[in-house]
Amino acid sequence: MALMQDVHFLRPAWLLALPLLWGLVLWLARRRGRDGNWASLIDPELLPALRLDGGGQPGRSPWPWLALAWTLAALALAGPSWQRAPAPAYRGNAAWVLVLDLSPSMSATDLPPNRVTRARYALDDLLNAAHDARVGLVVFGDEAYTVTPLTDDVATVRALLPPLAPDIMPVAGDNLAPALERAGTLLENGGGKSGQVVVLTDGFADPAAAFEAAGKLRSRGVVVSVVGIGAQGGGVRAGPSNPGPLDVDRLRQLAASGGGRYVDLAALPALIGDLQARAGHAGMARVKQDIRVAHWLDGGIWLLPFLLLLAAVLARRGWL
């Protein structure tokens, strides 16, 4: 019973050919019946008298054997399977953690419609370029929060982007260091010895702590790159405070501390190229997972000897 439950077909669409093949056998059998092809040439009144005597032995019909041969051929093509072969699972070692600034200044409108919306567009471009890399997402304000851990499901990460805005944060703030530490934790828990962190921000209020956190990540083999969100001349937001100019020097220093590079939104494609190049290098060394993936074996090959035997029998002279 257990074996019967495991039996299935890898290419079941071939089974649809069986009714057509059986119908073709019936049609051929009726067309080439006991009168053969002579019925279309000799008048029916003369045919019984002209039929040769077979010596009393009934003729052997090939049609059941032909139907059996075609059935075996269709079953073999359908790929019957009842056994599974385990194989070790491997995955690429590339991992990206995207860190998004959700401080109040990200509501500034110097980049229309606003900074946070443009940052989400940049995140979407990064996700499109991730390919085989696992991706995690962290947001920060006064504290850091994990939106998604490292995952291969880029579509789910993308679906979570639209609600991300400064007004969803429980407490306003602009502390980057906790977000970098959380990104490092995600990479460590994800099993990767190295990875890449991309920070999308218009600035942060804890430069000393942020530079130190980026340096620690660099010492572990993690590269920290920075995307500046905002116009260098500052921005205007509808609120009591102005976010002020984009401090490019501070953002460059953060990228230098993390061993990465700083770009603005216009140069994002160049950063994406670097990320993909590093991901491709990391993907050359694939990491063996602790699980084994079982794939079904195609058992159609075991029907081939019977199919060849039937073909040899049907090739006898006078049968077809």
C-alpha cells in the first residue's frame, strides 16, 4: 500500500495519448479485418469463393500486442516513479541586508515626492538586482527593527515596502548604530561568514557609534555601502523643522569605515554593479545546507526491455 501511494507520473500529460492510441488500434483492426484489403477490390459475392484456405488455423491477430506496445511506450514517456534519491542541498553564499532610514527627516520633499518614497524606489531596484542573493531588510529611527530576516523570497520583501514611512515608527529618532548591529546579527544568524549591508539614509545622529559599528562589520568581512537620500542643498518639509543639507562627508566616512562606497541616487546603478560582482564571487563557493533534497527517479527505463521485445514480435513477417 505504501508503494502504491508513492507511484505517480513525472510527465502525466503523455497519458492523454492512450485513448487516441487505443482508438487507432481499433480502427486499424476493423479496417484490416478478416477480409484484409481484398474487400475493396473484389466483389463481395465472389470473395468467399476466392478466399484461400488457412488450413483450419485461425489467423493470429497483432492488434492486442500493438495496443500493449503503444501502452508501454506511453507509460514510459509519462515517467512512472516510485523511488526518491536524496541529494545534498546547496545555496549561494551571497547575502544583502538593506537598511532604511525612517527618521522624520525622510519626509522632506526636496526629492519629489519625498525622500522616503525615493528610497523605496531605490530599494526596489536593489531587490531586482538581488537574483540569487538572500536579502534582509532593517529599518531604523530611534531604534532598529527587522522587517524581514535573510530570505530568498524577494517578492515578499518587495510587498512590504509601500507601508514603510517615518510615521509608522513608534518613537522618532535617527540612530544608525543599532541598525548596523542588527544587520550584522541577521548575517550571522543566516549562516553567512560575509555579506553586504546597504544603508539608505539622509544622515544620522550618532556618527561615532555608527562608524564604530561599521568598522566592526568590516572586520568580520561585511561590506557597508551607503546611498545618500536627499539633495545636497538640503530639503523643505511640511513641518516645524527643516532637515538641513545632506552631509555627504559624513556619509562617505561611514562607507569608508565599512569598506564600501558612497553613492547618491543617480549613481545607484554603479553600486548595484559592485554588489552583483561581489555576489557573483561569493556564489562561486556554494555552501552545503544541513538538509537533503529528495528527487523522484524516472522508472520509465524499466519498461524499455518489454517494449523492445514486443517490437521484435510485431516485426514478424505477415503480422502488419
